[in-house]
Amino acid sequence: MFLFKRHSYIYKWFGSGFGSIFIHIIALFLLFLFIRGGTRGFGTGERQTDDIGIVFSDSSDSFRQENSSSVVSVSDENSPSAELNASSTTSNELHEALESYLPSNEIGLTESSADSGARETINAATTSEANNRTVEGGGQSVGFSGARGVGRKFVYVVDRSDSMGWNGGTPMRRAISDAIASVQSLESKKGASKFQVLVFNHEVEVFNGGTGLIDVNLPNKTRCARFLNSLVPSGGTSPEQALAVGLKMRPDVVFFLTDADEELSDQTLERIQTLRRQCKVQQICVVEFRKSTDPVKKTYRRLAGENGGSYVVRNIDAF
């Protein structure tokens, strides 16, 4: 009888709605405990890799990890980055790698690291491409002995000193042939309008005894070729004087070819750069003739680099 009355009381209590509310509260509490227990153990930056596939990650931690990494990704195994990241690279190897990709004067100039024969091929191809390309917006892209300049007015300053007579005059003949080829490539329809040729040793001689630029036309180019073919190497070397004469003619580009007997002084480089700016010359492009055993003339790199031009070394052993 007692149990029957107790059960009857419980049934009435649940039937009144209070029991249902109580059960829902208990169910919600159990669900809360279940969810809290399921996420236990996941700290900031940790990852879950179970079948559910959910990943918890703190983006700030990931950012710090990526930016602290010392690994450099490269796409070319022959690139300088690949060489520098090699664990076996010694200090000497590192220096050689930098030398093969960077110029020693750190101006952004380039010199081919190929052998002399390959350099000849590269220079010839560069000259041919430059001579046959018209620059957008006016002016012609012109090659000279591997160097390249862009403009309408060009001055060629060519060394004819006694040292250019080495090995029976081979360097002088090459300089003459390269100058003739470049002058012949000048075309008014491609944008070139004026030019002039200067040769120097301890003195300066201007083609046709001129004091200024002359028109790009067939008669002038033909007479200039005859002038160049008449040259004989002799005398000392005075490059600053020759460059000053050429700059004062106010061309867009000065092509300067020399066998670079001696380095240029800092004062000479400063005077040339100042004069170039005053005369509004855009580029001084430098071609250096030297033997494979000759030391590098770093000031001639600077001459080109500080004056907006290209720099090319020609190995006269291969001429």
C-alpha cells in the first residue's frame, strides 16, 4: 500500500510538468559535460587529425613559425640561392658562388663567366639583336663590341694607343672592325640621327676633323669606315681627355673602348660623372680589352655603372 501511494505521488508530480523540466535540465547538464570532455586536451596551436577532420590552430602562432623559418624555397637548383643554402658550402665556395652571380663592384653590372670562345658568341649575338631592334618611343638600340646603348645620338671613343698593337695589332683590328660594324648599323629609320668617332692615345683625333656630331647617312658612314681602317696603334693613353671631348658633343650614348692599361683615379671618375650630367649624356658604355691573365680593372666597371651604361670584357687572347 505504501509503495502504491508513493508511485501515485511520483506520477502526479511528473504529470504536473515539473518532472519534465527536471529531466530536460539533467539532459542539458549531461550534454554540457560530454562536450567539455570531448574538447579536453586541445590547447592553442594544437591539431586534431582524427576521422572527424577538424583542425584547431592559432593563426598567430602559425604566422610566427612561418616567418622564423630559415629555409629558402628555390625553383632552380642552379640558382645562387640553391648554392648558398647547401649545407656543405664552405667560405671559399660561398665566395665563388657570389662572384659568379654578382659583380665585384656591386653596382649591378654583369660580366660573362663563360670561357673566351663562348663570350665571343654571346657578344656577337647581343650586338646583332641590338642593331636590329627599334626602341619604343624613339631611338635605336645599338650594339658595339658586345656593349649596348639606346638613343638617337652616339659617340664612339676608341683607344689606338701603342698597347693596342699587341700580337701584330690584333686588338686594334678587332676594335676597328667592331666600330665599323656598329656605325654601319645606325639607321635613321630606326631612330638614330647623329654620330661621331674619336680615337685617342696621348692625344685625341676626331673623324673628319670635326668638333660636333654628324648626320647618320651613307656617305658619312662610308668615309668613317675609311678613316677607321687607316688607324695605326701608337703613343700613350689619355682616356679622360678623350671622354671629355666625346661628352661635350652631347650625345645620348658614349661607347668607350680601351685596353685599360691603368686604373682610373677616383678624381677622374668624379670629373667624368659630373661632366656627363652637365652635358645630359644618358649612358657611358665600356668595352675593356684585356688578356685572360690580366687583373680586373674595377674602376672601368665603375665608370659604366656610375654612368648608366653596360660593361663588357673582351679576351684578346681569343681574337
